[in-house]
Amino acid sequence: MDSKEIRVDLSISDPKRIEDNIKLAQQLYRLNHAMPYTQEYDEALKEVFSDNLGEGSYVAAPINGSCVNTMKIGRNVYINTNCLAMARGGITIEDGVQIAANVQLLTNNHDPYERQVLTCKPIHIKENVWIGAGATILPGICIGKNAIVGAASVVTKDVPDYAVVVGNPAKIVKMLEPEKFA
């Protein structure tokens, strides 16, 4: 995926950024401490994601990270527990995606010389992707339609549609047959 890098200098005091971070931290705390499958939990989900959570989608607590509220989550997406979403660079998750427990979606990194500067690139997860437990998706990555990312894999390069990738760094081990998808 060809994506533009965003740079954020954390050494520059930004009252709005600080206020937004505090508000999100408090919203995530409420979500992460609400009883699942209750009205309180549904309201907390809505508070964090507002209109960015598609119909029929569910995010299982706990979820942590930065700018989580900016994630765009399609319809019928399931995100399991302990997701770390460092979303300052932008995360788009299309319809039908399944994300297992302990997955890390990392859109930001630190400049190797100016470590107070974040370098951010978006992550795009296309429709019907399955990401296995403990996988890590790095900045600027696009995971193609109907692809599978194996458990504990570290995705350092774009994944084509219908590919199954595993390992660190993740490599294609198999291509799925498009005609078998309904």
C-alpha cells in the first residue's frame, strides 16, 4: 500500500491533543470495565467509536492504544480481547473481518534519531480478512480481501487478496481459491 507518512512531534505541547488523549483514556477505561453484552457496554462502545463502528460489529474488551476512536470499523466485524490499536496513522477495517485475541495494529513508530517524533502510516484491512491470535500488523500495511494472517505472524509487507501468510516476517504459504467464497 502506498501511504503517506504523518509525523507527530510529541515534544511540542498541544493542549488539544492532551485533552483528547485524556478523554479517550477515560472512555476506554469505562468500556474495559463494563459488563460485556449489556446496555452499559453497548453505550461505552458507542462512546468510544461513535459512528465509526458498523452495524453488527463487536469489540471485546479490553482494547487499548492511541486514537482508537478514529478507527473505521465496517459491518459484522469481530475484534477479540486485548487488541492494541495504535491508530494515530489511521486504521480502516472493512466488513466481515475477524480479529483474534492479542492482535497489535501498529500505525505508528518512532523516528530513530528524534524519538519524540512519531512516524505514522495507515493500516487497511480489506473485507473478510481473518487475523490470527497474537499477530502484529505494522505501519503502512494493506491486508487483501479474504486473506488470512496466521497466529503470531508479524506482517511487514502488504498481503495480496486470498493469501495465507505466516511467520516473522510473514510470508505467503498458500493462496486460497477465490471461487470457493460465497
